[in-house]
Amino acid sequence: MLSIKRNKIQDRNWISEKLSEEGYSITKGFDCGDNDLNEFFQKDALEHKKELLTETYLLKMAIEENEKSIPVAFISFCNDAIQLSKKKRGKILPSKKQYKYLPGVKIARLGVDKGLQRKNIGTLFINMAKQLFLMDNRTGCRFMTVDAYNIARVIEFYKKNDFQFLSSEDSNKDTRIMYFDLKRLQIPHNQ
């Protein structure tokens, strides 16, 4: 059962919630096996929050109130906008108005505890994030984007989660811009 509150989402046995400033101390022992990601979550994420650059959420198991649950994953988001070709925009937006840029939320960083990788924790977390931004869309957010490391396992992970390449122009770069259209998940309203 999915439960969504302002900065917290619960899906069955899992809870994702935004980290408070005091909560960043729990990132100190986090290890996802990637030094760059570990350094960001352990040292830089709080500073990015203070500078209004990113917001970080944790994923943990839902347990009894008097017990502590250790986070198994972290994700940081920032605002984004993407520019689609006229042809792609025409397919996505049925109206005659053509926006040059379309609003999105970027997965700035995503890390899953190295002992729990390849157990669908990352997919669960991304699916919860998609629902959070779809159900509590505060400013207008059509897309979820990511600058994915151009490494086969990373690209396959995002493809498995229905992200598409924005273009082929970055195919030889260190990162590939990928996006997911949140509108695909929206349940049509009866008119």
C-alpha cells in the first residue's frame, strides 16, 4: 500500500523520506562502493542542501517506531529542464503551444548500499521517487532526468527503469542524459 505525505513516501515495508539537516550524520558510514558517490553523501550533500542546490532522501525499512532502521540507499534531486527536438515535443505535448524547455527533476546522485546492490533496491527507490513527484508535483515537473555514468551496468539499470536517451550526441561521453516521462504513470481523469 502506497502512502504519500509531503516529504515521505511509504510502499509496503519501505519508507523514503527527506533528510533533515540534523539527519545528515547518518550518511557517515554509508558505502555504495563508489568513492565519488560516497564522498557526496558523506561530505557534500549537506552543503548542497544549505546552498539550495539539492535535496537528499533516504530509503529504509519500515519497522516498529521504537526501533532504528539503517538507511540502505540515498538519492539527491535538483531541478532540471530538458530540450526535446520539435518532433519529440510534438509527440509528447498534444497542445499547439511549443515550449522550448520542459521542466523536470534530476537525479543528481543515487547510491545503494554495496551489500544490497542487484536486489532491486535502486528500482524500488526510483519507483517511489516517480510516485512522489507525480503525486506531490509542487511546481510542475514533467520529467525525471539523470546524467547516467556511461558504463554498461548503469545504462542498463536506467533502461530497465524505462529511462530513454535524450539524444545520441553524448554516446561517447562520460555521462549520458536520460529521461523518464512522468506523465506515463498518470491515471487519466474522467472528464
